[in-house]
Amino acid sequence: MTLPTRSLGALEVSAQGLGCMGMSQSYGSGDEAESVATIHRAIDLGVTLLDTANVYGAGANEELVGRALAGRRDEVVLATKFGIVRDAEGNQGARGDAAYVRQCCDESLARLGVDHIDLYYQHRVDPDTPIEETVGALKELVEAGKVRHIGLSEAGADTIRRAHAVHPIAAVQSEWSLWTRGIEESVAPTCAELGIGVVPFSPLGRGFLTGAITSTSQFGEGDMRRNMPRFGDENLAANLAIVEALKIIAEERGVTPGQLALAWVQHRGENVVPIPGTKRRTYLEQNVQAATLELSADEIARIEAAAPADKVAGARYPEAMQRNVGR
């Protein structure tokens, strides 16, 4: 199978990528054999963009992705990230000083077992380090051949402009879905203006928009959604109305609500490449089918009416995590 391609700056990738985080953390226990099989199946289906980060599973996810790519490295565009740090109490912060950038890159290369990273993102912007210093260090990594293209994650529009002035930014990764649309105000237009790709993570609302989640009791131990306001019992009950409305439209098209929601994200622009995450081949195959699902203007309008952004109940992140977004 060959998926259509899109451009993230000067980098060509499949129109849909694969987020690998959940294979190692955040959504319950993992299964390495199934995760590796999912990565292999993704490549077979034409998915070329694989996304990981040094913080996922405290490095374990990069190691898993590296093992899965043994013998297939040249078939993919490999993206990873640096910059999220946690203190002794587990509180999340960000770091982007030049020495740390270089250190993280070398550590990721070793865990992945590769000689270069195709797309290297700053995971969160460090408020204590000028973005010019961080991107300057990334530029040096490009010049050294360790990194091919650079990106930012969850950055604000002004930061993106300042970064792009130092070295071309290929992509900005941010959460974007029918129930998380904050980047539409300034970040997405800035990226379109500057020729930067947008890589939406959690385009299925962390699984909620598939219709499979109806109760917090479904979340196992260690599932991050237990602590996310939108998944709290009262908010979850209110948000289920969104999924019920999507189900009606999806049934008319003969697709799942998740495929409909994912297709909506795919239609946000030719520079948009969502990376739905999964650790199972079954869900991967459903997601890939959405990459070529065409939606009419009328259908898009109906979908947006069914899932109005101002009707989503609950904050996106707990307050401490939200402070690291949009800098």
C-alpha cells in the first residue's frame, strides 16, 4: 500500500505517521512483540513517519523503536524529541540549553541505534533559555550530520518565528483534534505562512473520539487519562454527547467515529500530518484507512457542528502540565 505524501518543510513524509509513545507508557501496560509488529505493519502499509521521544518510558520507547527498525531504518523518517525534564517529585519542566541539546541527541542516537535523526524536536520550550540558543545548538547538530531537520513541540507563534529565523523549522508538533483546537488561532496560521508542517498528536482525543471510552473505570493503573480533567467522571459524561453525534455521521459514511475524526484532522491543510498513536495492528489499520478518506465541505461543517470546540468539558491538561504549553 502506498499512502499519499505531504511536506513538513523540506521533508517529505507519508500523509499520516505513527505515534509510538503508548507502546511504552501512559496508556497501560505494553506488549513489545505486538508493538514491534505494529511498527512493521505500519511500514508495510506505507507509513514512513515514526515518532518517539527520549522521555517516553524513560528511554525505553526509543530503544523499542530502534529494535523494531533493525534492517528497515532506510524505510522511515525517524522523529524523536528532547527537552521535557522532571524533578524528584515528578513535576514536569523543560530544558533547552546548548549543552543539554547536544547531550540528549547523542543519548537518543545510542538508544535508537542509528547514526542520524531525521526530525529532532524540542519537546517543550525552556522559559529560561532563549530559543535562539536552543535552535543554534540544533543547527550545529544538522551541520554535524547527526540531525537532518529540526522541529518544535507545543511552541507559541512568536517562539516559532524566532526559531525559524535561526534555522528553518520543518515541523511544529502540537495536540490538534476535534476537541483540542487551540493551535488554530495563531500557531497553525503561522506555520502555514512560514512553510512549516504541522504534526498533530492525539488527533483522536487520546482515544476518546473513537467511541471506545465510556467510563473512567476502563483506565488501567498508570493510565495518564486518570489525571486528565476531560476524562473526569462529570466531564466525561458531558463529552460523550460529542461522540454520539459523530457516530451518526460516521454511520452514514460507513466508517468509525475515530476514522471520521482523524479524516477531519487530515483535511486541516496540505502541511498537516497527524500521528495517531497505537500499540496494536488492528487500530493502526483503521487509522491508516482514514488517510485517504475524502470529506466534502458539507460533511466537514456537520462534523464541526457535532463537536463544537466551546462545548468540550474540562481542561486539556492538569494545571502544572498546561503551564509548559504554548510558550
